[in-house]
Amino acid sequence: MKKIVLLIAISCCLFSCETYYTSVSSLKDQFAGIDSSKMKMVDVYHIGVLLPNMTYLANPIKLIYCKDENGNPAILINSPSIETRFTYGKDAKRTVFYFDRLVIANGKVYGVESRLMPFIRYSIPIDSITKIEIQDDGKHLKYITPPWPQESSRDIH
């Protein structure tokens, strides 16, 4: 019985997260006009976990334009749990950054790999990127204050 429960749990973890894709040119377009000065302070909490809230600077992108595995257009709502996996370089290295911490500047993508050690930042030369995958990692993180303007009930028609 334990083996069956373990197999179901592993299957859910492996197959429940859909992967989306975007091109380097699409990523550049989505980040056009956004630099480190446009980052907004956000507060984030963990749903169902007794960990302290986090506060950090995030990019103001609300919608992520990408494609599903069949090439169909898809739009994701940015959240603290969205990860972006970059494949780059001659050796096809892979690095994962949180999408809301991404910035493109000086021909590089800058990002943070860890919420626990956000002071460690990395960069990838944008021209060396061969593949970009986007996925919700399912860590149950939510914005208390998102990095984009909030719509009031008067703004919704």
C-alpha cells in the first residue's frame, strides 16, 4: 500500500506541472522597457507553510506570453512560484531562475535561483541561450502585494 501511495505522489509531482516555452526574441520583447529601476517591492507568503513572509524586488510583468508543448499560444499569470529554465552555451548548461526576479540588461539575463539565498545572483549571456522553459514549480507562494497595479472594482467592466 505504501508503494502505491508513493508512486501516486511521485507521478503527481512529475506530471502535474506543465512546461511552456518562449523564444529569446519573445522574452526580450516582454522585458522591453523594464530594467532594475522598474522593479517593485513585493511581499510574498507561503500557503499552508509556517515560514516567514518574504519581501523582495520583482519585475512588474503580470502576463507571461509563451507556448505550450504543441506550439499553441498560452498566457501565464506571473507569480512567485513561476520558474524559468534556461539552456545555454556550447555545453547546454541549464540554470533555473524565478521569473519574477528576471531582468535583462547589457546583453544578459540576470536572475536569482534561490528564495533562501536571494543575495546570490547569476547572469547568462542572452545570445548563448538556446532554449527557455517556463513552469510553475508548485511551491504555493502567493503575492500579498504584487508588482503590478491593482485593479479596483471600478476598473473592471
